[in-house]
Amino acid sequence: MLCILATADTPTPRPQQQSDWARVKAVFLEAIDIAEEDRTAWLDEACAGDAALGREVASLLASDRDAALLFETPAAAMPGAGGFGSIALTLVPGSRIGHYEILGFIGAGGMGEVYRARDVRDGREVAIKTVNAARAHPAGELRLLHEARHASTLRHPGICAIHEAGEDAGLPFIVMELVEGRTLADVQGDGPLPIEPALRYAIDIADALEHAHASGLIHRDLKRSNVVIARDDRAVVLDFGLAKRLPERSTAHSLDSLTATGQGPSGTLTHMAPEVLQGRRADARADVWALGVLLYELVTGELPFRGRTPFETSSAILADPPKAIARAVPLALRLVIARCLEKDPSLRCQHARDVRDALRSIRERRSWPVAARLLVTSRTAQRRFALSALALIGAALTVAFAVRPAERRIHAIAVMPLEHGGTADDAAYAGGMTDAIAAQLGASANVRVVSTASVSRAGRTPLEAGRALGADGMILGALRRTPRGIELDLRLVDAVDGATRWSQSFVRGPRDGLVLQAEAVRALAARIDAAVTPEARERLTLVPAIGPEVYEAYLKGRYEWNQRTAESLQRAVSHFERAIALDPTYAPAYARLADCFNLLGTVMVGSGSPRTYRPRAEAAAIKALQIDPDLAEAHAALGYVRHYSWQWDAAEQSFLRAIELNPSAPLPRLWYANLLMSRGRFDESLRQAFTARDLDPFSLVVHTNIGWVQTNARRTNDAIATLGRAVALGPSYPQARWRLAGALSEAGRHEEALAEVDRVRQLTNRSTSSLALFAHISATAGRAGEARRILAQLNEMATRTYVSPGIIPGAYVRLGDHDSALAWLERAYNERANSTAYLAVDLDLQPLRNDPRYQSLLRRVGLADVRVP
């Protein structure tokens, strides 16, 4: 059996590299998405003078319209569908196709059949669609692959998932999610549907369409028989067999100007938009028209345009208004339907999300603002409703506009910590998910994402926090985990007036945590109208399914890494290593493991030698990049390794690539700022550090590093002010007090410096690094005896425990003992201690500047040309 991964972006092999039929198939599958006016020239080039190939492809394209009948039957398990009747089935219960056992027949269309099947590998039940052997048709077979290529890129609870496409003994098939339920047409029956379920189903459908449009696809055949109401009462859209890919020049967020390629009308006549009947290109607004037809049908039980013949039906769609909807249907809902059924696409709702949001407003009893917006823009509505009726609602519309002004563009967004259950596992999972969503949104969209690390310190309420952070909007949400899956509710709240501008729920199975995360990011980017690069869109679309235990271990590791203590880093290592053991192909876990090893080899946070940890960090970062070359976190981690391995140019390249891939991530900029500082490029360093502060305004790490750069740049007063703010933000954060003690000491404020050292010693349980700081500050303050006593203690401790050699030399320099200082510097050099990257700019070491031994060290680490202020 030949089995291919069903993705729309799978490159099609060039015809000359394939067998004759494979060549025809490859060219056809590409040609079907080329506009008819462009297709002839494209085929001439693709067929490269092969007349036989050209004739075969032209024949398939000519019969393609008939093959579309294959997709009239949805892949839903419908009660009573087990009877076979007079159908000559291609497959019978008990037979096998690939590694799937056929369990029963579901339904058949013009050329295709749908079966219930079980994956013999894991017992999962699926739906399998294939062509009917007795009526098989080459174009029909290729339509099957066409559906798989398109629909497999979509991951949404309201869209039937495509698992794979394959071929067995010459019979092509696609494997789909088995949606247990009934079609919307069967659920509704002959009469109108009550308003509440009609709204609920229509919201699900509109949300599914918005996801497809954001992924660059239009459905082109939306109707009730292509929607299944699953057993959990959600509407699921099926059958993307007629789907078309939007042009490459389009983006997921400006579909009002998009058109999709077409070669004449496709779909169901009663649901076709006027522009499609006129032979114009279909775009996302054609799906909005079909959604309007479906809505009309739900609330009235009838089609808006009908005729005794296809000609009469087409004429009605092109020229006639739909029959008025009964007044029992809420006015706002009638207005939404009228807006969807505007014959001029430019007057129609431009996005499925507009329809979805309007329907949500109606369902939540916020109808008047929706009515106001639609009345202003819908000519059909103005014709449909009498002026007397408009007069009656005028006052309400005025109030609606007053309380719901035009939405402001969001340039900066703060992701608030997700609410969660009461267990420690829930807290870690939700914290990791919050961090991951913020990071992925920052890497995907042109919007400034305020780091989640800042949010908890920014204010007492989300509104206060958003304003303090300078954000235009906040994302609030709640995460729930059950044995059946993951549920995420998100809200976009305006930071100015506190109004909810958007809300959406995401539900996925336990294996689809990454998919849920990507869906949330896609929806957020679409709602705030943020531009998403094609590369980022692909990453958000082609999301691998990973085991729930893998994703949980990864999120817990992220949560622990963010605590940045030696103990939490060790816990993070355990979580990331577990994720890797369960799934050795999961690149983000390797990248974060590299981050852990990098920090564990530092002076203030670490617990061991960089000679031990840095090679492990490098190996993990490189492994991550081998799996995913565009992973920003991996480039940043490798940049960190290269910085402290004195690979100056390579480190800079790694940091710049990380920043390019995720401009909203503060840490790569901060680490790059440290690299620039070690090279004496203080102004550039501060620019990067200040940008990191803009991205993470209340980050203790960022403020502390800014103060450190300012100290080494001899901007002591600025440093003291910056570090004072850091201490105020986090009184228990020892690194901020550490750097503040150094700045105060430089300013000659020795007693204040010593007071800060005492707090550092208390907060770190008298760590070796805090003792070295005490020796240094004591020596600077003229307390030589105390400094020598502490240094002797550290020398003795170094014989039985790890003491970083990089923390000792400064104290000896302050005591005037240059020989001891240089001996410790040599030890730091041999160990590749992080401190050696700052040999040229460390203020404590400047008295050694003219010593040949110091100059030799500078040359060996590549810093001989660095000059300090």
C-alpha cells in the first residue's frame, strides 16, 4: 500500500520524475487550483511539449465537474445507514483496506462511498471515503486526493479532520474523523428550527468557515447536508471536496480583497452566490452567501431562492429578493441574514467571523449593536424594513453606538495567566500554556505581546494590569482538563473601557494540546487583524499531534523554568527529558532543555560547572534545530552557548535569527544585549535591553540586566535608579539586590551596598556566590580583614564543593592582590566560566588592564580590541 501524508503543502513531484499516470495525476492536482484564464499557459509549461500528457490532463479537467458528485455524501455515521439496498459496494464488512478493517457502510454519493472502519493498530474508529469501483472515474479518484490535500491542513473542532490519504491495490481512499451524528438537514426536518439551536449551530459553522478562510481555503459547497450535528451537539462541517485554495498573494486577515481560482460554477445551485453564477471568481464571501442561505433555511424551513427549473433558480438568485422572513425571527437575526444575502459581494459581510460575532451578540442578547452596524451598511435591509420600523428602533440604535464605539486597532496585547483547577499539576499546565500561547502569538503576528512574567506584578485587576503594561487589549481565559480532552475559553478585553471584544472556546482531544494552542493563536491573530507571515501560518496550520503526556511534561517544564531557581531548573530538566523520552522528535523540549543547562552553568542561579552543562546545552540546541530549523528558542539557546564559548560572530548571528523569528520574545534580545555589552557596544546593548523592557515592562530579569549594563557603562546613577525599581518590583529577587549592591559600591555608598549584600546572603541561604559578593563589597569598603576571611573560607570550600572561579577575582583586585586575582582568572578561563565573556568590560578588573597576563587572557578570548568608557 502506498500511503501519503495528506497536506496541502506537500510538493508535487515534477512530471518527468514519475510514471505516466503519476505524471497526469500530479499535473491535474496542481491545475485544478489554477485560474482558468491562467491555466493554458501554466499547462504548456508543466507539460513541456508532451502532447499526450496535455490531452490526458485536459480530459480530466473537462470531466472534473462530473466528478464533484463524489462529494455529496457526508462522512457521518447516520442511524439506519447500515442497509446496503441495491448498491454494489466496493468494500464489504470484514475486508481490509490498508491497515483499516471495514465495519459497515455509511452512505454513497454520485461516485463515492463512505464506510465505517477500525484502525487495527490502535482500535480507533474512522470514516473511509473511496470511489465506487463500478462507477470509478479518473477525475473522481483525483478529486479524492484533492479533498485530502486541502482539508488535511484544517484543525478545528467544527471541521471533520482528515487523517491520511492512501491507495490500496489501485483503490484510492482518504481516512477521516468519524463524526457520530445526523446531518443538519435531518436534525431540522421539514419546518423551521427553533432560534436557540439555529444560532448555536450557525455560530459553530461560521467559526469553522473562519478557520478555513484563515488557512487559505474556501469550501464552495456549504449546505445542511454537508454539516453533521455530532452527539455532543456541535455542528461539524464536512466535505471539502470542492474546496479551493485562495491565491498565494492573500493573507488570512484580508479576505475581503481575495479571490480564489475557479473554472466555472461548482457546488450546489441553490446555495451559489450570484458572482459565481456569473462566472466570476469565488472568494470567501461566496461561503458567506452560502452561510446566509443556510441561516435562512434554518429559521424559515425554506430556501430563499427557488425555481421550477435550474434556469428559474439561477434567475432568482441573480435578480430577485428573498421572501420576507416572519417577524417571529428576531430583527437583528433577519438583518444578519439580509447582509449575508447581498447580491453585490462588496456589500456583503466580508468575513465569516463578522457573521459569527454578530450571531453571538444576538444569542447573548446584545442584538441592538449588531442591528445598528448592519442597518447602516445593508441596502437590502434598508429596502426590507419600513421607515416606521426604523423610527421605532432609532433611540435604541443611538444608545448602542454610544456604548459600543468603533473598535481601536490593537498594537500591544497582554496575555493574562489562565485560570485553572486547584491542583499543582493544573497550575503548572496552565502556566505553561499561558507562556506558550504568548510566545507563539509573538512569533506569528505583528503585534507586541507583553510577557506573561510581567502580568502578575503589573496591577491588581486585568484592566489595571493592561493599562500599566501599555497594552491595548488583554487576553483572559480559563483552562480545563478532563480525561476526554482539553477545553480553553479565551476573551479579548479592551484595555481602555474593559469591554469584551471577542470570546471563543476551543475544545480538543487529549492528544491535541499543540493543535488547540495553534488554533487559539490563529483565532487571536485573526480577531486583532494582525498580519501573519506565510511561514508562521504554515507552522500554525501543520501542527503535529503529540501524546498528552508529552505536552503536559513540556508545559510543566516551561512553568518550572520560569521560576529560575536552581531547584526549579532541575525539576524543569526532568520534565523536558521526560517529554523527549516519550517523543524524541519534539523540538521545543530540546530547546527548553538547552535553556535549563545554560542557566545551570551560571554563577547566580546555577549549581555546577559550565564545562559540564554548556556542552549539554549545545547538543540540545543543535538537536532542536535539526528537527525544526526555524525554532526561535533554539537559535537563542545556541546563541547563549556561543556567547560564553567566545564565538562572537556566530553568537550574534544566532541571536539576530532568534529575534527575526520572534520579535516579541524579550529574552533573546536581553541575551543579545549582554553579548553587545561584553564587546563594549554599550549603546547598542541598551537599545536591545530597552526593547526587551518594552516587551516585558515588569520583568525582574530585564530590569536587573539593564542596571548591570548601565553600571559597566559607568552610568552609575541610572543603574542605581533602574535596580532600585527592580528591587521594588521583586524584593525577594536576589539578582536585583546583587547588581544593586555593585552599583552602590561603585558610587561609594558602601553601607547601603553592604546592607544589600546581607539581604542577598539571606535570600540565597549563604550561597558561595553571595559570600564572594560580600568579600568584594567589603574589600571595596575598606574592610580588608573581613574580605580576606571570607576569601579564605571560599578557598577552603572550593576543595569540597563547587565554587565558580569567576566570582573570586574581583575581590582580590580590590584588595590589591593581582597575582591571586590573575590565578583565579586563569582558572575561570580553563573552565570557560561565563564571567570570562565580560573580561574586557568588568569594572572590577580594570586595574589589571596593563598587566601582560591580563592582556594575554583578552587575546585568548577574542576581546583584545574592546575599549571601555
